[in-house]
Amino acid sequence: MLVVDFGAQYAQLIARRVREARVYSEIVPHSMPVAEMLARDPAAIILSGGPSSVYAEGAPQVDPKLFDAGVPVFGICYGFQAMARALGGEVAHTGTREYGRTPLRVAADPGVLLRELAPEFEVWMSHGDACAAAPAGFAVTASSAAPVAVFEDVAGRRAGVQFHPEVLHTVHGQTVLTRFLYDIAGLAPTWTPANIIEEQVAAVRALVGDRQVICGLSGGVDSAVAAALVHRAVGDQLTCVFVDHGLLRAGEAEQVENDYVAATGIRLKVVDARERFLGALAGVTDPEEKRKIIGREFIRVFEAAAREVDAERDVEFLVQGTLYPDVVESGGGTGTANIKSHHNVGGLPDDLRFALVEPLRTLFKDEVRALGLELGLPEAMVWRHPFPGPGLAIRIIGAVDEERLATLRAADLIAREELTAAGLDREVWQFPVVLLADVRSVGVQGDGRTYGHPVVLRPVSSEDAMTADWSRLPYDVVARISTRITNEVAEVNRVTLDVTSKPPGTIEWE
């Protein structure tokens, strides 16, 4: 199904929630002509929220032709109001605004969307205008301060809600969304990991045929799952290259070289470039310069390895672990904003003329993890926390050298071990440990004065890393981490906790 984006901050979240109901979804811009939307043969369409007023000059509108095609339609917030207006309902400046948690009052006849739910429950609102009258043929099944907060036309397979069912703050939100998908639109829950694998394996075989493929493994879940999918499709036609730049955490290089190969049987070429990267980074303290050096050296090392493989096997395709959020954020759809450049979208050297294979291009991170488990990858790799491409180099504040890397690896390993022991791995999105290598603090250890480095614990919780909050780890877990680090890592005598959300802070310090 298609999610039509009217500038919503939650458009990606809507797509995720639809997929959690096991229905495939993609985001398209509101500027896409209706004829083009319908040409994609959507099973249903969701109209997202957005920041505009339907009466504002230049505000995006819904082409009434959309409703003549017989495709099921569901409006959310702004999409709900635009839908009401396009179908002849009344949207008015009521002077009543609703933001945040709001009580929803269910009508005596709750209809399909709200059947068997509580007569009143909290939903997440964000609107100024309100729907004052539903279009002809629609039943009003709930209200708030807005006279019409939910309407539905079951026979016409159309419905809408003023609130945001996709956010966790809305009680019964996923139930409401699922009832539209199953009970009003008549869709079947067929989007499963097994089906995704079957579809992508068939697509890769059709694209690649009997030709050779190369893939760069980073140790992260995206490239690992992409490679495993392609290997399932073409077997030994795939060669993976792992560049060990020496900036990974404890055990991660061995995980790629041993556990991953054992689980998949993939042919792996390992390039030990640790000395090269450390030499290039010697004395460099500026974080952006570190990133540029690491990116440049990685491309050079990977190019050399790729040419060696190409000389032996005549490679024609390159696998990348591009995900759907990467595509959307990089302007990969018509009308989408180019929020940021991304290392997985473009950036190939001109003289490496490989065609791209991106088997995860339509997937979100949680779907990729599910595929990894279905493909039999090691759980430790599938559930690995997101890790930056420049690795530990940008978690060392100051110059990078072997001694500082060893100190940070030891502290990071303790933090990860204790998080796992507490059963909190999957509650925390990411857990950077930062070494303040250019800072020393006074401490007392073994009845003597020390002058060691502080480390910062940065546990964060997030769904997509666009925004994040610091994770409220139990104090006893933080205490165990602190005690072990200061006891076991000689160069560290102080452990601190970063309690900054994103924004204003970023997840990484550099």
C-alpha cells in the first residue's frame, strides 16, 4: 500500500506500523499525480498528517479523482481533513486546538475501527482546524473537542481519524490501523520474513544471472543480511570483502571472520589494514578530519581488494546494505527532501563500474533483523547495536592510537557485557562509550593518587535514530559498569553518564 506524505514528521512511522501489521507499504510524496499513484496498482492508500492548514494558501490538497478509483483510503490528521474536504465534508477554523494526549469519546455505534474498545481512551492529537461535518455516506464514530474525530464509510472502503494511530502515545492505535487494513480495505497479512526472502532471492537471481558479485562486510547487521540474502540467491558467485581497519570493538572482527562465515559458508576476503589506518590517523584530533581520513582510506583499501577479486572472477555487481530510511533521507523518491548524504547511497568511484544490488532497499531496520534471524545469522550479529562507520575513532576525543583504542575497547566491552547480563540489550538502541583521551582527572585508587582518563556512558533509546532520549538504566547496572571499568581498565579512573536527549545533542560525541 502507499503512504502519501503531506510533510508529516511521522510518515516513516506510518509505513513501519503498516508493515508491523504484515502489509507491505511505501511512502510517496503528495506531489505525485493521482494517475501515477494508481499506476502502481496500490491495494490501499493512507493520507498522512502534515503541518499545513487545509485552508492555507498553497496547502497540499487531495485530488478528488483519487476517490473515484475504488481504492481503499485512510486519512490521518491532515490527511483526514483533506479527505473530508475533497469529499464534500466541512473542515472549519473552530478556534479549538488539540495537541498531545487527548481523550477520544466513542459514539454509541463504534463502527468497525473502534468496535469493542473502551468508550473513552487517550489518543495523540496535533491539529488546529477540525472536521465539523463528515462527507455524505460517512458515519461519525468518535469525537473529541473536534465534533468529528473518526469517520468511516465501510461500503466505500474509506475511513479517517483526526488523531495519530501510528504513535505509541495513542492507546489502541495499532488496533485501529489494523482494522482499516484487514476489515475495511480487505488486505491480507502476507508480508513476512519468509516471503520477503523468497521475493528478494528471486529478484537477485533474475538480476544477476550467472555473473559474479562482490560485497563489503562491515560487521554490521545491514551488510551482513544483504550478503546472506544474495548468497542464498547466487551462492559462490558472491565474494565478500572485510576491511579490518582496527577501529572495531572487542570481538567484532573475529565475529565476521569466524562466526559469520561458519553460519553462511560465504567466501570471505579479509584485508588487514590496521597499521594503514592508524598511520593515517596519527596526531589527528579534529572529528571531521578523522571521518574524512577513514572514509578515504576505506575506499582506497576496498577498491584495491575489489580489483583483485575482479581480476580473478570478472565481477559485475556490488551488494550494498542500503535501507529504506537511507533512500528516503537521501532524496531517493520523487519530491522527497535531501536531508543528508548517506554512505550507502551513491558515492561509488567512477572507475569501479559495478551495477548495484540492494536487496534491503525497501526495508526498515527491524525488518532486516527479522530477515537475519530467518537466514540463520548469529544472534549477536543480528542484534548488534548500530555502530558508526568510523568506529571507535570518533568515540575517542583526541588523537587515535593503539593504546587509547585498547583502553576504550576494554571499557566498551565491560559496558556491553553488563548490559547483556541485565537483559537490557534490546531496550537500548545504542550504547556508545566515549573516552575523553585529552582530559585527565584526579582519582584515588589503591590508597594512591591517580591521574587517569574519564569515560562517558551514552545509552540512548530510539526507534529510528532521528530523535533519541537517554536510556534510564537501573542505577545498580550503572554502578556495576562503573566499578568494573575503574577496577579493570588501568587508564580510567572516572565514569560519567550522559543524560542529554537528541536534540539538542547527537548520539555520538563526534
